[in-house]
Amino acid sequence: MSAGADPVGLAAAWLDGLGGARVLVAEPPDAPSAARLVQAAPNREMEFATTWWPVARELRSAGMPTLAAHWWPAGDARFDAALVFLPKGWDRAAYTVEMVVRTVSPGAPIWVVGAKRAGIESAGSHLREWLDVESAEVGRHSRLLRARSRLGAPVASPAELGDPLATFERWRGVETRWGRVPVCDLPGVFGAGRVDDGTAMLLEVLPELGGRVVDVGCGGGVIGATVARAAIGCELRLIDADLVAVEAARRTLRASGTPATVEGGDVLVTAPVGLDAVVSNPPFHTGVATDYGPGRRLVAEAHERLRDGGRLVVVVNRFLDTLAQVSSRYRSAEVVREDPRYRVIVAER
């Protein structure tokens, strides 16, 4: 979230004006934000929907009714209104709003809120296929769009839609040393549409990894699918905090005929102990700010879960302190490839 911006506070200040008794709150930032909204409108029946596993865990731990999935609409449930926190990226914003309009009653009010620096001021034009913006409120370095669903008739149920993600998924082939890997792209998933330079470097020097292997922050699954191509008898697990990424990775591995466990998680919280290898291109941003936390957690949690002699294979930006973190914990650490921006580290526990 942008420094000084408070879209949660702006939404809470105007929430009484959002009609309807049952309100869906889409992509709340965290449980404290959800609690502020509940406090602002105590007579509303609110349910929170998220595509992020850590947020879902936090909300459920706080006792909040939570829907966590890569695709929310289910059955004939309809909400009277919705409040949407603007996701990062217009592809993901459109995906989110499409889910919301299929979850609320036809023509229902749908408000969209976000920080000014996050692009909320142009949201009306980007989302006009789904929403009619009627007015706006401004404050706290944020903007709240009062809009209404443009769908005036009941929408198809997920069963009637067949595969609801069919209009969103895109496919591409990624060339690796072990052949061409088909990769499914879904909106907002890291690396969608291209192989980022860090992942490309990792794939160039990826060692053969056998036994129990976990790909952390798997995105669309290109690293995990390549690990499976390079190894025989690999027991593969892919983890990502983004449940849309989890679904993209499932589709990627299915297309390669690769058996694997693909699940939502937070770094290695859900992974077993006694692993033979952990491989990752970990995130280092929270919004626009550099965040050392995920990389440091990966180094620490992988050390806890790897067997003696197990390997951590990771690609990171050179300015991060990952090499120092690894060298202080692991039996050995080697930089096997680097350029001015990235380095690939292979460490042994």
C-alpha cells in the first residue's frame, strides 16, 4: 500500500452508504482492515473473499467469515452489495471484478477503493466492461468509486460456465534444457506472459533434483515443471501464497502429465520436514517497497525442513542479503551463476 494512503479508512467512513444487508468484501488487505470495516458497519452481514492464502489464514484466525479460492462464485449465493479493494495490475483487477459481479445480485452496487498511487483514478475506464461508475469520494490519499454492476440479468452459474477460467487462461511454451514446457498464465500471477530474467537464469543452471522437492513461490509452475523434467522419480510439491497462481501451476503440471501436490501456503509453513531439495525464485517486493522478509524466511524455513545434505537452490537479486543469510546457516553455499542483477545460489544443509 502506498505510504500515507488509507483506503480502508476511506471505505469505512462511507460504508453506511453502501446498500444491502449482505456485503461481500473482496481482497481485504488483512484482518485488522477487515475488523475496521466490521466496526464501521456492525449491522451488516459481511463475508470476506480473498485469493491470498496468508490473508485467508489471518482472517479465519480472527473469526471472520472467509471465502478463499482462485474463483469465488459458487452455487446460487448472491450478495446485495460488494466492496472491492483494488488489486495490483489491471488484468488481476478485471479478473477480480468479474468474480464479484458473478457473486452479487444483478445490478447490485459495487464499490472499488484503492490508493491513488495504485491507479484507482483510472479504474473506472479499465473496469467499464463490468461497472458503471456513478460517483466518487476522495480522501486519505485514496479514492472510492461508487459503481454498479452492469449485468442486469442473472449470470450463469459456474456449472453453466463450464471452465470459468477459460476466457482468462493463456498458454505459452518455455524452452528449457530438458525440452519445451507448456505453461498456463492466469491474471496477476508472477511471470505471466514471460519468463522473468531471474527465473531464466535459474532454469539455465538448474541441477537435477531428486527425492522430495518443494518449489516455493511457484507462480505458474514453470520451475516445478522443469524440475520434474530433469528428475526421475521426483516427489514434487509446489506452494504459492496466491491461490490463482496455485491454479495456474496445477494446469501447467497437468498439461505436462506431471503428478504433484500444488497448494496454497506461506513460504514453507505447509511443507513437511525431511525434504531433499527446496527451489525458489522468492518475491522481494510488498507493493512497491523492497521486502527482505520472504527471502530471509525462505532461508530459515528451508534449513528447518531440509534433511542433512539437502539442497536449497535459489535465485535472488544481488542487492539482497541472501548469500550472507545462507552462508551463516548452511554447511556450504556456492554462487553457480550471476550477472549484474541476479545470482543463483546452491546451498547444502
